[in-house]
Amino acid sequence: MKIVPISLPTPFYIGPVNVYLIPEDPVTLIDTGPKTKEALDTLRAALRNEGLSVADIRRIVLTHAHEDHCGLARALRDEAKDAEVLVHGWETGHRAGRLEYDETRQLLVRAGVPPDEVEVMRKMYEGVRQYADSLDDGQCSELTDEAEIEFDSGALQVVHTPGHTPGSCSFIRHADRTLIAGDCVLKRITPNPILSPDPIDRSRRFRSLEEYLVSLARVRALAPTLVLGGHGDAVHDYEELFHRYLRAIRDRQSQIIRLVPTNGASAWEVSRAMFPDTDDVHRFLGVSEAVAHLDYAHSEGKLALEINDGREVYRKVS
Ligand SMILES: [Zn+2]
Ligand SMILES: [Zn+2]
């Protein structure tokens, strides 16, 4: 079973996205790239190289529903005459657009983001949204943990690896322990846990960093020999990367705890202290990262949390 990596251009800061083609029955594409003419043209050329066209695609499997990964899913599904689209059930909230949801707006307000900044983030997201068509529930099937995705000459097994988003999934070929990991494992950067409502109780926040640490350990237990990520080069030494991630997370934890002043601070205030120079586009990612780390420090008993006027304030434990 051949796995063909295809790099597609994106208009985003992160640069190109990797999608993966399995050019055998049933022809399957893992992730699609954003909805741009450049990405679609590049994808068509890559399919042609394998003697295929979009019409041959029978299955579209999504690692997660961010625009750079899922943007073309709807258009490809339509052109390939109802190819099956598979995505984890916990990813539903992301399919139609993060910041449209009142829940996310409420999470931002609770994290101390001022109303005018919430509005800036909403507008920014409107700009990003144009790079993906949303899929209705009836147009997707659910990926479930440990399910087998079968091919003529092999199979991939679904590994639910929440953290970057609640429904992020990876796919392992056990024969040679190759793992397709989406944005769960990236060679050069520590993936950002994105602020999301909890898929079980949408009035709460998803505990992204705790979940992510469990996912990283779970991937480690699979002892992958090759990890194919959503951006950048493949990872040949996951063990080394795993320890590098843990060190980066530990360093960030200490930094964040230091940044909480004696009289307390909101996640927004901590994110501004941590990334003072970020522009509008990256403030959402900054507050996401701050919340993830503050929640984790709180759950470890290193910070106290209280609600003040509808805003959450973290304090040092005395
Ligand atoms: Zn992503
Ligand atoms: Zn990505």
C-alpha cells in the first residue's frame, strides 16, 4: 500500500500543507488543502502523476477540520460524485466555523478578551472561513477510534489524538508503523492547542493541553518509525521529538506561572504579557495557548482560579 505525500500551497502563515494520497482501491485522500485555485491545481497535477483524477477519489479522510486541511473536502466530494467524507464526531463544532459559535465567543469573554478584541477575532475568522466550504452532518461519516480503514493491499487504523483540536485523528499502518498525524506531530513547531468548547459539554472549555499530553504518550506507545505530519518534513525520530515537546511544554508552564502577578490575571492578560508584539491575526492563537497552559497549571494545583465579574482570574497559590 503506497502513501503518496502531496504538498499544497496555502494562503496561511504556516505555509504549505501536506495531504496524503493512497492511490489504490478505494482511492483515498487524507486531508484536502484549502479551498484555493492554487491548491486545487496542484492537487490535480499530483493526481495526474498517479494516473488519477478527482473523479477517481472514493474516500476523503480528515485529520481535523481546520481550513488548511479540510477546505476542499466539499468541492472534491461533489466533483467525485459523492465520495465518502470521514471526520471524527468531536470535530463537528469546527466544521462550520469556530468563531461563529456563541460558545467560543463566551469562552473568549470568560478568558478576559475585551469585546473589541473579540470582534477583531471574529472578523479575522470571517477572512479565514472563505478557504473552506462547510459540510453538513449528512455529508460526513464518523471516524471512530481504532476503526480500520481498509484498502486492497493493507489498512490504516484510526488513532484518536485530541489536543490540537478535540476531534484530531491520526492513522497508523501497523505493518511498518508509519503514522499519518495531521497537526498532532509537526517536525519544527510545537502544535498549538486551539481554544475550543468541550465536545461533551459545550459550555465548558476543552482541556486541550491535558488531552494533548495523553495523545503524545499514546503515539509514543505505538513506537512509530515514520511520522507524516500536516506541515513540514517527516519525522524519523519520534522519541527525540516527544522529549523536545515535553521540554517545551514544561518551559512554557514555568514561564506562564511566573507571568501571573500576585493580584491575579486573566488568560488574555497573560497572553499579552507572553506575546506582546503579536498582531491581530495571532492574538487568538496566543490566548488559546495561554488558556491551555493556565488550565493545565490549575489542574496540577499550581494556580488558583476564581471568577470575577464573569471573567476568570488565575492567581498564584500561596
Ligand atoms: Zn490545524
Ligand atoms: Zn494545519
